[in-house]
Amino acid sequence: MLLEKILQSQGFGSRKKCQNLIQRGLVKVNGELCDQLKIQFDPQNLELQVGEQVCRYREQVYIALNKPQGYECSHQAQYHFSVFELFPEYLRERGIQTVGRLDQDTTGLILLTDDGKFLQALTHPKRHVDKEYWLATADPITPEQIQALEQGVELRNEKGIFQATQLQQTSEYELRMTIHQGVYHQVKRMLAAVGNKVIELHRHRVGQFALPEELKHGEWIYLTPEQVELATVRTKD
């Protein structure tokens, strides 16, 4: 593949801009300066350096972000920062999208990708991919509330019953729970439906992929193929 096309596929701009980067001597491939057009490479396992940016060639990208508070999952954030500001320009230019959304005040695991099939696999309503949340409530959590969440609650303007599984009360005001849908503000609305209120919310897991402990707020990693597979595992039909 032509180097300019490789650069373009990785988000470094239009074909003309990538040609200009090469001609200006700003591109290295596997540590070697490449300033000639029409040069071709097998893109697999290439390490690219464009100016100060270094990345490995990826046909498609799969990313896990530990989302901090105060960030919206939108390219055009209205009231807060955008999560896309946490990524280098070449990834934004690739057209990465969040797999679902988290509210601006919700922290934790959110996945991003430029692979439409992967995005659909995790967001389609019939897929039932688990999402585990850790939450704190305004009022003490009662056994009756836990029972109601397990049995399922109705949510206004939504069809069906919304149940939680794998409920674990970790303190009087703290709960861990797993949901299988992904409607707007679902966890907060479920707690409101049983007479309580969420004051802190953190997503810990998607499918069978859990947020790595060492990943701090605002940090992100590329997922390995094995981690991508874990994120799509269903445990409820």
C-alpha cells in the first residue's frame, strides 16, 4: 500500500496533506525517514511517526477509556468537555465513536471504535450485552428495593420490564448491579422507580471486559483482540 494511503487511513489527513507530510520529511516508518512519494509498504505491524505523533498501524481501532466526570460522549459537547478531546487528532479524524454513552457525571468504562459492526454488536437491543455499574445512593438501600430491581421495574415511555442482575450491596448506600439493556439514564431511572436516587455512578464492565485497575480517569488503551472478544460476550438471551 502506498505510504500516503496508509497515513490517510490512520487519520493523518487528506491524501494531499499526507503527501505533503512525506515530502516535508515529517514521516518515519519503523524509525526510518521516508520522504519519497510512491513508496509502498505492507501496512501490518508498521510503526508510524508523523512529527511527534507515534502510532502503530491498525486497520480498525478498539479503545477503552476510563471516563472522568464532566465529559460528554459527544463530538459537539454543549455544556462540558467532550470525551474526544482526550484523544490525539489522528484518532478523532479516523471517526471513532463511543459505543453507547455515559452521562457527563458518570465515570468509568466506555468503549470507542471506528468499526461499525463492533459498535452494532454491543448496542443492538437484541444483543443483551452485560453492563456492570457501581453506584452510591442518596438514601439507604433496602431489601425491598433490591427485590424490586431483581424482579424488574417499568420505566416511563419505555416498553417492557427492566431488571437488574448480580446485585451486590457493598454498604448501606452502595450497590453493584448489572443491566442488559441501555436506555436513556437507565440505572438512575431504575433506582428512582424503587424510591431511591443515584448520586454517584461508575461503569465497571462491558460484556466480560472489566475496566483495568491501573487505568486512571482520563486514560485510555487500545484493546487487544482478546479484549475485544470479551467485550461482546453475552450472558443473557
